[in-house]
Amino acid sequence: MSNKFDCNEFVKKLSFPRLPGSDGEKKAQELIESELKALNIDHYKKESFIYTRFFMNFLLRIYSFLVGMQMIFLIILLYFRLFYLVILLAFVLMITALFSREIRKKIQFKFTKIGKKRTSVNYVVEFPANHKDKDKKQNIIVFAHYDSISMSFHPIFDGVIFLFSLVGGVIFSLHIIFITTLYILNMIPSIELIQFFYAFFLAGFYSLQIFNKRHNKSFGTADNATAVANSFYCIDYFSKNSLENTNLIFVLTGAEEVGDYGADSFIKKHYTEFNISNTFFFIPDTVGANKETNLYAYAQGLPKKQYSPVIKKNIEELLSAGQESYKIKPLYIPPLIHFSTDHAPLKPFGYEFMIFLSNAPIHSEKDNINNYHPKMLDDFNAFLRDLIILMDKNYKYKT
């Protein structure tokens, strides 16, 4: 059965700036509701939530700056020969730098009440499984955010600042602890402050993050109109083709670009409904924006930690069957790389998930319809549809 939903046309419709809190966001919500109505989906839910931009607009921008300021303060303490304070603060700096990613994750959802309160909306569409025993069904939940954002700096440069603050902060703290300890133990006659001069360069580099302002200039074609279009494709398909063993839920999330708050709101509201042993999340983000391949991010860090062995196994089975060329490849995210999307709120709850993406010019004016490849989105639509069908077929209730 052919689908009446036109993905390519929808991507064009949704390609306009839509920063959370802007008129563009409201326009996107109106478009989503219009498309749901056109597909005769009248059982969707609108779940509103409150958020602020404090984390994205303030905390993230000053974090690296504060790492740099600790370095400068350490040199000042050395100059005044406050050696024990130097060692104490150097340990603080090392922890701040070494665990910066973990610290940022810890605070991301702790400051939602600081700053101007804003309201956004998640759209939830659910297709219950045919299986009558509700306790013997799995849940597949698809997150796709509909907002967009642009930044003064390229996202890669933003990542470089984070990486430098992490590595540079650790190296500097170890350097200063080592030299100060040797001096306290009378193993060296003096401390030459000139050897710590590189701290001024690092501090200045980190301070650039303060100028990385958030704007409303990105058309958000890849990030994330393509994923919303993919969700609508699947909504249309599975509204006509129900699953036997799987409750299928699509969540079009708001306020992702200012801290993943739509996903955070959904999981905090519904986590008691979803057992971690039989609930799996798909997070498509920037799919269809590379003319050669899409990617699935399956693991991160060292030692390598898989996001979902179950989903990965099903993906490998689907690809090895060779019935269709889906043009999708695995992606391992190396250690020290900070990567965040709607999966971030899921980690504290222990849910398995998989992120789907492509190499796209996100968070910039270049994220527009000119850098979108309809054929690649079509390939991803077929891939995700068939993956859901395969996971439904393979699901076995564990007693």
C-alpha cells in the first residue's frame, strides 16, 4: 500500500527558523498539527512542559571560561607563594576538567527553574500492539525534535573548545601539582612562573565560548526537519500496518536545542509506564543530510559502551539479510567527545537507545534545503520501517 505522506514536501515546509520560544516554533507546531489532521491521526496527545534557557545560554557558555579562570587564579596563588592552596585548587581544576562531561550531564536537568520560564509542547502518537496481554509486549519509542537553533561558532569549533578545556585543564593541573610538590619537598630550588605561561593562551581560548551566542538563523532542514518527516512517514505507514508485539510511540519533542527538555519532560512523566527490559528508544537526528550514507551511533567511550546491544543486533541482522541497500553505517563515538541529543535524559533511567544521524551542517545558516538529499531520507525511511518490523517479529517475552 502506498503512503500519501510526501516526505520531501514536508521537509520543505518545515525548513524555516524555529528557535524555541519564537514565532517559528509556533508555526512548526501548527504545521505538525495540520499534518496529523491530514493523516487522520486524531488520537495524538499534546503534552506541555516548562523550561528555561539557563543551561544552554549561560552554564554551557561559561563552563570552559571558568576552567580558564581557575588556571589564571592558580598562577596568582603561586606568585603569592600560597602553595598549599595551589595544590588544593589544582585538584579542583583537574576534577572540573577531567569530569567536565559528567558534570555537565549532572547539571543539565537540575536548573530548569532558573531564568525566564517558557512553555513548549511534545506531540505523542501511539499505536498499541495487537497482542492482548499488555505485560508481554515491547515498547519502541521514537524521539524526533522539531525545533532548530544557530550558533555564532561552528559546532566543531564548539566541540574543540570543550575538548581543549578538558585536556588542557588536566595537563595544566598535573603540571602545577607536580612542580609545586617538588618545591614543597625542597627537591627544586624555585618555581619559574614562565613555565606556566601557556595557561594564558588556554584561558583566552576557552573564553571564546562566552561569545558563542545562540541565534534563530538556521532553517533546521537536517536538524531536525528530516527526522520529523521520517516520523510522519512511519506514523502514516504503521497507522495502516499494525504490529503484533510492539507498542509503537512517536514523540515529536520541543526545546531539544536548549537542553533536551522535551525528551526530559516525556521520560520523567512516563518512565513508570516503561520497563527498561522491554523498552527501546530510537533517536533520529539529522538523517538524510549526507548524499552517501546515514549513520547509527551504537557506542561511546573507552571501554566501549554500547547504547543498545538489542537494537544493534537487530540492525546487523537487517543489514546482513541484504534484501535492500539501506546505505547506513555504524558510528563509534570516541572518548572525550561530547555528544548530546534527545538520548541524554534517557541515560539516568538505564534505557537502551540508538541514535541515527548523518554528517550535516547543523546549527548554521547552511542547514537549509540545499544540503538535504531526498533519496537518503527515503533510504532511511525504509530502513527504520523495516527495523521496527524486524524487532516486532524477533521480540520474545522473557519470563
